[in-house]
Amino acid sequence: MFEKSPKSYTDLLGKTNRIVEGTTINGDIVSPADFRLDGHLIGNFQSKGKIVIGPAGSVKGDIICKNADIEGKFEGKIEVTEILNVKSKSSIHGEVICGKLSVEPGADFSATCAMKPNVKNVIPND
């Protein structure tokens, strides 16, 4: 009656993907889980979770996600349904669409920005 189904190994780890410093990916990434990028992505990224671009990381392309923390470099269009955190050492060039925006002093934020707090379906359903 109250049987618990066993959790998969990835559920126990929190479902976070990681691309380490020194790695370069040319192409698109689609992930249902959270993602940390300390390497370089030349292409598009889409996730139903959060992306963290570390201080050594960079993305040249488009991003669609639920939440984002950017410490590195980003160039392109980013659509964040909830909160975009732009850290002090980051560099953003392009177009930003987000629900809420947090920019720390010192950040290079050279982008057009549209805040749409009630957007629910930026991430297409499969």
C-alpha cells in the first residue's frame, strides 16, 4: 500500500551534468537535468533545469533554460523562464529574455533585455 519505488542512481546524485575546463563542444546540447559548464560550447543549449557557466566557461550560441548562473562568457540569445544571475566577472553580449534578472556590479552586460515574469512555456514540451 505504501510501497516506495527505488530511486535511480542519477536521482540520488541530483542529476547534474558537468563539462570540465579545457573541453570544447561544437554542437547542440539538450538535457532534462541541471548542467555546469566550465569548458566551451559553440552551439545551442536547452534544458528544463539550471545551467551554470563557470568562470572559465563560455557559450557562443543560444540558451533556453529554467534558471541560469553566469560567471564566464556568453554570446548569443538566452531565454530563462525564472531567474538569471549574472556574476561580477561575467561577460554577456546579445539578447536576454528572462523572468527575473540579478546583475552584480562589475559584470559586462551588453545586451538587449526583456523581462517577462509570466512566461511559462519558453521551453517546448517533448
